[in-house]
Amino acid sequence: MTTAMLETPVIMGERGTKADIQWLIEEKLNAFDAAIAGHDFLEVDGDIEGKTPQEHLLKIINHKLECAFSISVDAIIRQDLEYVISSLETGITSRLHGVTRIVGYYSRISNWNKSKIGELHDRHQGKYSVR
């Protein structure tokens, strides 16, 4: 299962009071939750705790593409909801980076060679035999 993170969030408008910001955060997260709950093939599969909103991630399964994405709570709050949902539906965006955890650390797959990407696809399919 490949994971991805949305990065380079769009900056929101002018800052308001602390209560206004809290209300905005709650509204954005509630809208995201409602959009995923009512979606045909996207599903929240859990979360990865973090100390800050940038580190706290939600795991979203895309049943149509048969893959999963992780997205930070910060990215959900700061970006346009339609853009986030569209990116999770298609996996297509200039700000979507494939990330995988091999040998205990996370690594972007965008700079991998064909052999390493082929090995990753074999792992997804459960093909662990030596050729």
C-alpha cells in the first residue's frame, strides 16, 4: 500500500481572534469528515498521532485506486476542500508525493529508479520470491 502526503498548503486569509481560528478549524475538519463519510470510495482508516497538526496524519483509503494516502490535519485545514478531495480521488496533483516506509524510515519514491519502484510494486502484491 503506497501512502502519500499533501504538501505546500495554501495559506488562509488574514488571521482573526483565537475563537475565530478555532471555529474555522472545526468547520474545515467537519466539512472534510462529512465529505469523506458521504463519498463512494474514500474512507478514513485511522490516524497517526503527532505532537503538532503538521505531524498528525489521517490515513485515507481509496478503494477505487486500491491504495491509501496519509494527509496531515494541517493540510486539510489550510487547503481548499475540493482540491483535497480531488487529490485523494485521483492521486493526481503537483503537490502529491509518494512516500513509503522501507527499512524503518519514510522515503519519497519520486526519485527512485525503475528497479526500486518495481520492487515496491512486488511488495504490494505480496511477491517476495527471488527471481
